[in-house]
Amino acid sequence: MKVTICIGSSCHLKGSRQVVNALQNLIAENNLGDKVELAGTFCLGKCQQGVCVTIDDNVYSVSPDTVNEFFEENIKAKV
């Protein structure tokens, strides 16, 4: 599974660094490093949605406050 996080200026201001760090930690804690690939990208054109994260062409709005829930529902449950 490839998870791509926007690190453009708007998403950066909304916490993309914290989202990246949290996802890295959650992936490591759950031993999913061989199943989940994290990547960064610049603007996805959906700046109003917050930190944009894509999985299989689906775009999600994630914040540092919702990253744990996002991980459980959209990554851990699907690998």
C-alpha cells in the first residue's frame, strides 16, 4: 500500500510534518513497514481540505488530531 502525504506549503502549515511523523511511528509500532510505503508530494490542489493524504487514488483530509483514527480505519484495517 502506498500512502502519499502532501507536504506543500498549505498542508505544511496545517500539520503535515506531524502527520508524517505520526504515520511513521504507527507503521513501525504495528510492524507494517514491509506493507506500507510512505511518500511525500507537493500540492494536490485540494488545499482547503487540510493535510491531503492519498491511498490508491482516494484523497483523505487528515490532521494531527485525526491521524490515529485515519491510520486505524484506512491503513491498518486494509493491509
